Amino acid sequence: MSASAFPQNPISISQTSRQIFQSVFPPSASAILPTPHATPSSFAIQAPQTPTPSHGYNTRHHPNLVSPSPVSLLPSPAAVFAKESRAWNLATSYLSFKNASFPDLVDVWFENFHSEPAKDVLEAIRYLISTTDDAREGTRDSLLEWYTCEVRRHFLGWVKPDIGIPADYDDAPALLEQILSRLTTAQSIYLHQLKAYLVRTERRRKLKKNLYVPSSEEEGNDDPRIQSFVRSLNSIISYSLPDPAWGGLVYSVFLELCGAAVGLPVEGEKEDEDDSITAVNNGDSTIQKEEDVLYQGASQQSFATVTDVDGDIIVDDDRNHLGNVPDTNDSKEYKEVGEEEVQRRKVKLKEEKPREDARKKVLEIWSSMEKLGVGGSGRRGERVFAEVINSLVTTYIHNRFLGVWVSPSAVGQELDDWVEHVLGRLVVDVLFSSKTTSAQDWVARLKKLSPRESFRASRQSIDNRRKGAMEVDAGAGAEEVDLKRRKEDLESWKRIAVGRLGRLRVGELFDIVVDWPDSLGGVEDLKSYITSPPTRLHLTTTFTAALSTRLLHPAAATSDILRAYISLIRAFTVLDPRGVLLGRVSLGIRRYLKERDDTVRVIVHGIMSESLPSNPEEPEELGELAKELGRGIPALMAQQGGGLEELDFDDMNWAPDPVDAGPEFRRSKGLDVVGSLISLWDSKEVWTKEVQAVLASRLLGTGEWVFDKEVRTIELLKLRFGDTAMQGCDVMLKDIADSKRADTHIRSGGDLRGDDPDEEEDSPELHTKILSRLFWPTLKEEEFKLPEEIHVLQQRYEVGFEKLKTKRKLTWIHSVGTVDVELELEDRIVQVPDATTWQAAVIYEFDESKGGAEWTIKDLAERLDMDESLTKRAVAFWSSKEVLRDSGNGVFVVIESMAEYEEIIDQQEGIRGTEAASDMDRGMGSGMDNGMQGVDDEISDEKKEMQKVVTPFIEAMLTNGGPKPLDQISMVLTMLVAGFNWGAEELTELLNTMRAEAKLEYEGGAWKIASA
Amino acid sequence: MNSDAENSSNTAPTRSSKTAGPSSINAGQSVSKRLQAELMQLMMSSTPGISAFPQDGNLLSWTGTIKGPEDTYYSGLTFKLSLEFPSNYPMSPPTVLFTTPMFHPNVDMAGRICLDILKDKWSAVYNVQSILLSLQSLLGEPNKFVLTTPSKFRLVNYSPYKVIQANKSHSKSPLNGQAAELWDKDPKEYRRLLTLRHQQAED
């Protein structure tokens, strides 16, 4: 843009030679200085005002020819003007850039595009900048400004188009590298030209083709110019990198690289060491003023880190500062450290550690960005880096520790180490390689910067999106304070990491609880997290939400919920022994458990599972409850009345309730798992009833007489519920013991023997358990006819009993009891040691000697006076034992020989295919019915009761209100009948029954009373 | 007809108010509670020949059904009634009307009933069941309240319709004079007119 401001007029040869002469033997300035015709005349006045050059956007030096006021005391303005304009022309034509993009590498540019300036050009430049005269000063500055503008023009015209970020890119690292390399190349070239010719022309001869212009410390006054130029250039660069795209690009690259650097698994791509960045780096170093050979030799090793005895990271910054390192001792140290580092790195490089590579790469990119002015110091690069680190912590923790619950947990230690040695090192490396263009800044930065500050600054920039958030405590020079602070910083980083870990663990707490006790480590990790009320609250709310979505819904089996609850109690007892958290999270689950109908049953079955035969159908039983019960009551259980505890002034371990304990919080030190479950219901009756039912089924469901385990369980339960509550169970156990004696007595009494001695051999044995009816739960009675033999035995037994206990009568409960069945079939003997009485009764009917080997279920039911569904179940049972089979049409026959049976099966398979055959296997699928039937029976009582109530309501309603459709009937019933909760199906069933009884009619979509 | 029922189910989440319609919200819980209990009792006792049920689930408005007692003019016929309970029930009697056209000395053509327990002799111990039973017996025996009237009207020759006649001037006249007249005089005519009336209901 500014090129047009300096039209390069053709200059005659004679003029040129004179110009050269004059430049070699400079005449007195007052005599010959011309003003270049296109040079703004005002610069001479402005120059003293601008010891630091105006930055790039200031275009004041552009032609402003209104008042060409030459400096006084210039005797020959024309001569001066001519000389100057010639010099100007020569210089600018040499220094201006071709309208073309730069090649990718600086070297290439030097070889192909760069030409050593001709002598006259050098002279011209020198002429323009070499004087100390005030006026000449102005000229020099104006040339510098012109150069700045020229660079800008070229950059915007030819470099910027090359560094656009496409909306879509696949290879982010490559793209970033490309952009950075282009920018760095451009920057190097610009700077080279500047330094080689404009700022330090007098040193140029030493350089030859060496790009690495050593910095000269004696010319401190040059710094502001170069810095100003760099600043101007950087602002353009920064401007030409549009933020969302650029930030995103850097973010994605850094995320990947930093991830790799801190040990996250990454699709490892080993970058070639001699890549462009390195080269760029080398070229880039031309701007460095340090004469540090070592550094040049290992320019990419621009960092050094030492871990001191405290385990703290002391980061000695790289020497890439734009400016002088004032302390030469430091430099020496750097050298030594650097050498070691280089050696170490080399070894590592040979090992090809991707981690190290990535780390290096990050630093390379970062230093490139630094030089381009888009790096640290609160600029965009730092914000992006902070964001990257922020997400890295989370990602690392997630990748590394998700689902790792090994106990004892090393996670905390591991995380600490990681933060300290890996993450901390990376962060410090990167942030310390930050250098600023401002002299004060880097001097301050040169001191050992507290990592906390940098981290805090990073966080601030994340949080506030604020620019320039980096606060540097320049006064933090004192070593001790510094060390202490860095320690604190590491601590706070660790705290942050622990917090993240805690959040992760809270998130997976539900799984931890479910996996208990294999997940002890996870809980241990959490312990260090829940140290403040907010975190505790976070834990409880998150966990409660997880509970209600994942566990407390109808699809979860009660036993699963209970198991989770038990694990929860255990896990939270470890987590928070005071029980506040437990109390809070268990509220929901307890409330939910209370709503479940079968909670009590499942718990009691679990508690008594030791004495129950293992049930293959329900492997999910809560057997652990029995063990838990066996452990007895924790000592403090006795003190349940909380008030006493508070008054115990001798309790030296007393502590107030935790701050976040709710007002209803009761310290429940003594509550163990069983205690917690039992406290679900206040009433003991709920439990004792169920215990009795379970005990009854246990005592009666077997032919055994000895129930040691049961006695033990009941004794343990007495500890919980008290003797009185368990009285019924005591009686039950005593009944059994008494029965045994009575049974022995009656049997030995000889009453059982029939009059006919022959009969005895074949006749079955009969044992009886005599129950005190009042103390036993109501037993379900299914009436059916017993086989004659048994009936006779019973009568005889009665006689014996009445002899033993006068005035008492036996009432037989046919459906309760077991029968040892042995079936002799043609080719095998089937033994069923614990068949139920009704099963035995059914199979007895199939006895050939009784005449009937073929029965339909209906006939059987009639014959035995047995409920049809029960008969069905019995038949299904024997079918599953492969004793009976359906010979078709619902007629069941005995399978006398297996071979025959298999033949039939094969045949049927052939005919009907496997599906039907497998149905046969299961006894026409009635095995499936088996379970369902039980449920039906259970609820049918309730249903029948409701039917009785509802029937008159329906009658009255339809009598008085006329015909009504189903939904209306249902609605009215719901309104008027307490406890009516039937669905349409059940109601329809009843209505149909009533129609079958000719009470109702169905007509036109409505039910009505049958007309008589 | 559904509006009441729907309203009550929509607006009344609790059971007590659910059972009563919107009209009974002010009546308080005691009325609906009492009627609820009466309904349950009625349902469970299953007295033959009488029946009643809240209309569309509105507890303050019931429909009753009475079967004519055997050996009366009314045997074989069924009659519908409407029972409207006041909000201070059972302190006040319900308003009972025959909705089936009726031919009876104590029932006028609009179905209004002259029965002492529904008027001044009402007591809180009566309930739907006793009302319906009383009405059923009224069908067989028209009201003889006149027997308790002052002695100068005491009749030598007892006959219900004459008694009623004698009380004409005391507003205790039969509500249906024709029915009263025919009651004893002409059973055949009575039965014919009754059947005629009753048929109107079925048409």
C-alpha cells in the first residue's frame, strides 16, 4: 500500500556515481542533504518526538506536502534532496518485496530470491540511516517506517491469502504447522531484512550468508525499533488469524499433542524431527540476540526442566527471550543444564518416545506462536492452551481412572504424581517459554514464575475470557517465598485434579455401589473429595438422581434393589462413617422399598436363607443377609434411644453432628445392614408374620425333624425383635419337637398296624407334625381325596394320638406335607423324595393296579375332588419328570419306557417340528404355567373378595341407571367402591361371569340387567 | 348426563369429594360419608324388591327402583324413583319422587308422594333403605295416617279411602282422588288404570 508513496524514478548513471561518491565520502550534511521528492517533509519535525517509532498503522509520514519546510541551516536543499532521493530510491527498490509469496523455507528464499545488495544500494541504505544527525535520524526512521509499511503491504497481499483456515480441514496439525511455518518464514525474512540492512547495516559484512544474526548487546537503543516492528508485524499476523477458526485449530492440535504429551493414548504419529517447524525455528533464531552456541546447536531444545529436591518443578526458562539475558551466570547454568537435557533427550529420542515427541512438538508450536505474537501473555494462544489443559485434566482422569476401583486405591497418589510431574511440567514449560515483547514483562517473567499464577491466569482467561489476565508478581523474587508458593500451586492443582476425580467418581458412584465390594478403591478416592458441604451435596444429589433413574423403577427386581441398598449401606459406611450421607441418599430408596409389596418377603427370605433349601429358581436370593444376621448386633445397637447418648458426658469421642446433617438426622452409629432393613417398617409385626410364614413353610416342607439352623436364626432374630415378638416362632419350633416325640410314641404304640398283618409290608409310613393352630400362620388348604391307604393310616394315627393326648382331636391338612415317592416303571425307577401331597395323590391315580393309567385333567380333578388348576400343576410336575405324557387330546398316560417315549418324541418332532416337540417336553407348556398359577392363586382371594363387593354395585347401578358401557361402569365403581382398582380386563371378566349367570346382558355396546 | 360425573372425577382428587358431585362440595364430608355408608349397607344387605344407586356417581342424587309387592295391585311392576338429598341430610329428609307414572292414592300425577316419614315425621335414623321399604309397603297399603287424627273423625266403619275422604278438608286428602276412590270400590278398574299409567312409562 505504501509502495506507491515512493515512486522510484529513473536515475541517471552520473547521478548514481556521484551518489556513491558522496555516500563514501559524506559531505557535510548541511551542504548536500536533499529531501526526497516524495518524502514527507514533516518527518524532520516529528522525528524527535518519536524516539520509539510510531507503530505500523500510523501513516503520518505519508506525503503531506502542504508545508515543505526544510530544516534550517541546510544550505543546498536541492543537493540534499537529490542525494537523498537517489539513496532513497536505491534503498527502497532493494528492500521492497516482490509481489509473490515466500517459499516455505527461509533457506530457499535465501538461495533463490535473495540477492546480496549491490554496493551502491548498501551505501544508499547506509547513507540513509547512518548519521547521528538529528535530521538524519529522521531519515533513518522514515526508512524504517517505510519498511514497516512495505512489509505490511506484502504480508497482506501475499502472505495472508496463504494462511487462510478452511472451514473444513482433516489434518489439523499439518494445517497448523503449515500456517505457522509460512508465518514464521515470512517473519524471519522480514526481520532479516530489517536487521541486516536497516538496523545494523554496519554489522552486515560479518554475516555473509549466515542467517543467524548474533545479537549485539552494545546497541540497546535498537531494541525499541525492532520490537516496535515486531509488534506491528505481530498485530497484523494476529489480525489475519480469525479467531473462532484459529482458536479451534490450535485447540484441536494442542488437545491432541498435549494429550499425547501427558500420556493420553493418541493415534501416535511420529513426526519427522527435521520438519519445517524445526527449520523455521532455526531460521527464526535469527532474531535472537543471544550468542549462545549451544542454543543454536539445539535450537529445538528450547526448554529445560529440573526437579529439585522438594519435588517441585523449577523451570528454567528457555533462552529465547527477545532481549538480553542480563545475568551471564544464568547462561552458564543453562548451558550445563541444557547439555544434559540434550543428551537425555537424544537418548529418549532414540527410544522414540511418542510422549516426548508430542511434548516437544507442543513446545515447538508454542514457541512459534510466541514469536508470531499469538502465544502467551494473556494472548489468544494462552487462553487456548489453558482450555486445552483444562479439558486435558478431565480427559486424563476419565481415561485413566474410569472404572478403576482397585483397593487400596493408588489413584490419588497416581494422580498427584501425574499432576506434579507430567501436567505441571508441561504447563510450566509452555507458559515459561512465553516471552513477551515488552521488556518489563520478560524481566519479571525471568524470575521463577509461580506456576499457580500462570495456572490461575489460565483459569481466569477461561472463566472470564479476559485479555491480559496474566498477572505477574514481579516482586516474587525471594526464593523461599517462591518455593512455598510453587508448592501451594502444586497443591491447588492437585486439589483441582482431585475435584475432577471426585466428580468422576460421583458420576460412577452408582456403579461403584453396585459392584461393591470390588469397588472399594473408588470409594476411597471419593473420601478425599467429600470434604466440604457443597461436594457432599453434589454427591448426594447426583447419586439420588442416579438411584431413581437407574434403580427405583418398576423394572428392577426387589431383590436387586435390596442388594443395591445393602451395598449402598456398606459403601456409604466406609465413605462417611457418621452416616449423614447414608441417611440422605437412602431416604429415597427406603421410601421406594416400602411401596413394594414383596420387600418384606424378600428380606425375610434372605435373612432366613440359611435355613431354607437353596432354591434353584431364585439364585438371586439375598443369602448374604443371613450372614449379616449371624454377625449379631453391633454393640451400640442397644443405645438406639439417641437421647441417652447425647447425655453421656464421659464420651470422650463425642463430636457434634456434621454441619450438613439435617434436623431430622439421628446418629445411627449402630445401624448395620440388617438393622437398617428392619427399620424400614416401624412395626415388628410385619416382620414376625413373614418370618412365621417362612418358618412354617420350612418346617412343614421337609421330612426332617431337626431344625438347628432355624433355631439359631430365630434366636438371632430375637435379638432384633425381642422375645415376645418371636413367641409364635418359638411355639412353632416347639410344636415340631413335640411332634417328633408324639410321632415316635404313636408309631411305637402299634396303633398304626392294621388288623391284617399282610398289609404291612407294602403300606407306606406316615409321620405327622402336630401344629398348634393358633400360633401358626393360616395354611392354605386344598381339599382333595387322599389315597385310601393313607386315609386308613391317618385314622389309625388319630386313634393313637387320642390315646396320647386325651380330649384332643387331629385335623388333617392334606395339602401340607411331603411324600417320598418311588415309581417303578418298566425300564426305570423314578424317585422323588420330596413330592407334595397333591403331586403324590395325582400320580397315585395313575397306578395300573388301581385301574386307571389314562386320565384327562378334568377327570382326575373330579376323581380326586381336587381343584383343577392344582391337578394341572401336579400333572405338569410329573410331565417334567418324564413320568407322564400327553398322548393327545389332553389324555395323560404314564411313560413306561424311555425308549418308547423318545420314539414318540421323534415322531412328533418329525410331524410338528421342534417347537411343538419342545412343548411336549415341558408337558404341554404347563411347566410354564406352574409359576403363573401360583401367582394367580395368591391374588385370587383378593379378587374374589372384590368381586363379591362389586357385583351388587354393578347390579344396582344397572338396575337404577339403565344400560351403561364398560368404561362408565368402571368409572362409577372407581368413585364409589373403596379399593376398587381393577383394569378393564378384570371388570370385563366379572361382567362376563355375571352374564353367564344370566344376571346381565350385553347389548349395543352397553351392559344392562337381564330382563327376566 | 356425563357432565356431572366427569366433573366430579376431574375436579376431585380426594376420595371423599370424589364420591360426591360438584353440587355437594359445600355439603361437606359428612353427607357424602353418610351416603357412602348407606350405599355400602344397601349393597351388602341386598333386600329383595328394592334397589337404589347414585345417579352417574353423584352421591346426592340417587335413583331407586321398587318392585311392586306381591298380592297388591302393583305386583309384577317396577317403579323408579328419584331421591335428592339435601346438603344437611340426614337432618332433613330427601326429596323423593316417582319417576315412573304412578297410580296411587298417595301419589299425585307428577309422582310426588305423601308419606309422613318424608315430611314431618322424618328422623335421622331413617335411611335410603327404610325409605324404599316404606314406599314399597305404601304401595300395598295406602297411608292410614288419618287414624291418628282427632276423635271426631274416627270412623266406625274402617276403610282407608273413606278415611281419606273424611280428611279432605284438612289437606290430608288423597293426592290422587280417583285412585283413592277406586282402591276399594273397583279393583279391576284400578288395576286397569294402573297398568295404563305404567305402560306410559314403557312407551
